[in-house]
Amino acid sequence: MRFIIRHLSPFVRSRRRFSFSILISILILIIFILYLIDYNHPSVDLLSDQELIQTTNKNSLLNVFIQNTTTVIEKNELWPVDEKGRSLKQHFLALDVTGFFRAGSEEGDKVQCISSNTTFIWTRQQNRIDEVDFVISHDAPAIDDSPFSHLKLNQEKQQYTMAFIMESEVHSSTGDRWAKYNFKMSYNLDDSYPEPATYFDVNTHIIDLLKPPPIPFEEKDKNADIVWIISNCNAHNARQDFIQQLMKEIKIDSYGFCLNNRQGYAARMTDNIYAYKKYKFVIAIENSNCVDYVTEKLVKAVESGSIPIVAGRSGRPDYRRYMPDHSYINIFDYTSIKALADDLKRIGNNKTLYESYLWFKKHDKNITQLSTLSLGEKLKNFADVIGSSATMITNGIAGKEKSEDKVCKLIRFVRQTPWQEIAAHNGTARVNSDIACLPAGSIRTYFNSPSSNSSQAV
Ligand SMILES: *[C@@H]1O[C@H](CO)[C@@H](O)[C@H](O)[C@H]1NC(C)=O
Ligand SMILES: *[C@@H]1O[C@H](CO)[C@@H](O)[C@H](O)[C@H]1NC(C)=O
Ligand SMILES: *[C@@H]1O[C@H](CO)[C@@H](O)[C@H](O)[C@H]1NC(C)=O
Ligand SMILES: *[C@@H]1O[C@H](CO)[C@@H](O)[C@H](O)[C@H]1NC(C)=O
Ligand SMILES: *[C@@H]1O[C@H](CO)[C@@H](O)[C@H](O)[C@H]1NC(C)=O
Ligand SMILES: *[C@@H]1O[C@H](CO)[C@@H](O)[C@H](O)[C@H]1NC(C)=O
């Protein structure tokens, strides 16, 4: 408490020195009592002393934020900040309001954020809404509803809301309500603020791309070139109709519920890789074709070292943002299913041609050593191999995804960005599926229509 006295010492020097001293003593006593009350709070052992004072002061007259023993920053219920308005806060409390995050973790679990040298604690107790720093929600519930209605954002009390979604626009909410959140986080590389949260752990994705294939061309399955493992047989883009037709032209092993013709692997992500790697091609077509909607289907295909077969048209999605050039087969590059099947046979029967699709796996980098490097160093080595002007680096996943806990991303951001700048940021609506995505049945329509055209068509 010494620093408060020091800070207020100019006032103490006034004529009414005696009464001021009493006033100060009373204030200190109040703070101390509040401190003791708060000390019995369940979260208390996880907060620093400074934050306790900060918390207890929320409704007091003092309105001071104490960063350390030499500095007192006066802000109206804001976090301690530096002279540029960047947060100096080191410990945070995050409310998982929809109970979606960190499945299996306990109430009060503490997470270390290496990128900002901070920690945060998870809670699911909605009645702690007044004390939390981040309110995190799955999808975007109406923000005027309880418990959000308690929140005073930015101007009065520094708390931030974040809505998060990994389902495409076809299968989750869109529209204006997204604009009301401070942070909108999704797989969308451009529409996320401040950063995307994709299905790709870039640290791993880069290594998976550069790793030699676990099964060489000669040892791939001899009976079928293609594998498909899917459990949603009613996808928005009608991929199943397409697969059914493709099966008439070329052998496809289907282990999942849809068009099943093989047993042995369930449609489970870990299992899938064991199946995937034995085949030359993996069908990694999503359930809907939307901007940047690229999921673990591609991640797992890449991990398996086989060539992914994907579907992207008019940037819905643009696979060049996730993969090196000439590393996947896009069905929309073909004008008929027959032409696609013929090309798959041609590639699958020619080792040189097949391996040309895995060109970025041939390099002089030491993978074991690469795996131990920082993300920045990994990216540099990756750029050496695929070229620094590759879309994946300039405009895609490698340049935009920092691969860390979503809350740690926000904390890193608020510690690098003046709070006024964050407060001035205008949220934006999430576009509707008719804009973000190809229409329903688009894969079926494409191959049934004589006007079928290539993936670059707009
Ligand atoms: C206290 O904060 C000031 C200004 O932010 C800083 O210069 C100083 O190093 C800090 N002292 C400690 C002990 O952290
Ligand atoms: C991280 O913060 C702690 C205090 O919370 C400090 O002691 C430590 O030196 C910091 N480490 C780095 C790498 O900045
Ligand atoms: C295999 O593919 C390579 C590279 O495209 C090509 O040069 C070669 O002629 C092909 N071989 C056969 C037998 O088609
Ligand atoms: C690759 O790096 C690892 C770890 O640094 C080392 O043990 C191994 O010998 C290296 N391999 C080659 C082929 O240089
Ligand atoms: C946010 O919206 C307000 C009102 O529409 C506008 O005046 C302001 O310039 C916008 N700020 C930014 C950063 O776009
Ligand atoms: C696609 O359409 C454009 C114009 O509509 C045409 O110029 C082009 O040749 C077509 N491509 C194919 C592969 O059919």
C-alpha cells in the first residue's frame, strides 16, 4: 500500500494534513477489507495481488489501476495499460458461456499463453460475468440476451466478447449478430478478427507437407486407388451423387456409412489416416463448398502422404490458400466425371507423374530438426521449398494462422494493440451461405450440366 500513499502525497501536504491522513487510512482500510473479502473468493489464489486490488476497486471511488509499485495509471475501469494503451495485464479470466470449449477440462483450469507470457483461467460459471475478462461463445447467440446483457464493453469496463465457429455458413448462424461481438473467430482467413482459428495447426501442417510419404508408391493398395471415409451422406453439395458416379468409372474403397463397400476403419479421424496412407488418392471433399471452409479432411489427407481429391470453385474454397501448387486434384478442373476418372487412372499408374504431385516432399531439409524449430523458422524453411510467393504463404494459411489457443491469440492481440484501437474496431456481419457458398447440390449440378467449367471460373 506504500505506493498509494506516495502517489497521493501531494494532497497530504495540504493544510488539512490530519484529516487527509484519516481519509487515506479509511480508504486503505476499505481496500484491505475488500481485499480480505475477495481473498476468500474461489478464484483468488489464481490472481495476482494487483488484480485483486483492481477487482475490488471496480465499484469504489478510487478508480486507479495499479500496475506495479512505481506506476499508477488512472483509467475508468480499464485494465492496466502502457502509455500506448496496450494491456499490461498478465492473468485473465475467460468465461465459456456456451460450455463448448476445452471439453474435458475442469472448472478453474489454468492455461499458459507462451506467446504473451500470460495465463488465463477457464470458468463456465455464468454468474461470474462481472469479473471475467473474456466471454467466449460458440456460434453467435444474440448478445442482448442474458448473460451478455450484463456486459459493459470497452468504454466502461474492459471486457471482451468472442464468438467462434468452425461450421460452414450452411450449417451455422450468419448475419448481423456476429457484428456485435468484439472478436469474430472462425476458419475464414480474411473475415476473422483478429486472426483465424482454422482446422490447421500450421506447425504440424508444414511438417506433414514436407515429410516423406509414409508408404511408397509401390506399396500402395493394388485393388483400389481411391479411399473415401465419410459419415454424412446427405451433404449440402451432393458429393455422394458424384462419388456414386465416379465409382462406376474407377474403384473407390468406402469405409464410412456412405456407399460403404469396405470394413475395417470407422469414420474416426485417427483411424482414417491408417486407411488413407495405403491409397494413392484420398477424397477430401467437404460437406459444403464455402470460402475458406477447409477442414480436418484435408489435414488428415496431407498427414497420410496421399494425394487429396478436393472440390473448390470460384474461391469456394480456394485450395491454393492451404496447399502448395500441383499437390491435389480439384474435381472442378474436369468437365466430366469420365475425364476425371481417366486422369486419376493415368496419374495412379505412372510413378513419375504420381510423385510429381508430391514434389515438395523432395528437399534437403532435416525433418527431425525442422520439427524442433519455432513457427517462424519453420515458415522460412517451408518458403525455401515451396517458394516464397506461393499463395499459401502470401495470402493463405501459412501467413495467417499462428497455431495457438484461441484465447491466447486474443491475449497476445490485446497486449500488442492499444485498447482504443480495439474499441474503435467495427464488427462485421457474417455473410450468408448464398454468398459464401456454392448453391445446394452444386457438385451434382456441375457434372450434370453441359456448361460445366473449370475451377477458375467465376
Ligand atoms: C513498472 O512500470 C513501469 C512503467 O510501465 C516500468 O518502467 C517499470 O520497469 C515497472 N517496474 C517493475 C518492477 O515492473
Ligand atoms: C514472464 O512473466 C513473469 C512474471 O509473471 C516474469 O517473471 C518472467 O520473467 C516473464 N518471462 C518472460 C520470458 O518474459
Ligand atoms: C509418366 O509420366 C511422366 C511425367 O509426366 C511422363 O514423362 C512419362 O512419359 C509417363 N510415362 C508413361 C509410360 O506414360
Ligand atoms: C537430422 O537432425 C537430427 C536432430 O538434429 C539428427 O540427429 C540427425 O542425425 C539428422 N539427420 C541427418 C540425415 O542429418
Ligand atoms: C465505425 O463505424 C462508425 C459509424 O458507422 C464510423 O464513423 C467509423 O468510421 C467506423 N470505424 C472504422 C474503424 O471503420
Ligand atoms: C470455361 O468457360 C470459358 C468461358 O465461359 C471458356 O472460355 C473456357 O474454354 C471454358 N473451359 C472449359 C475447360 O470448358
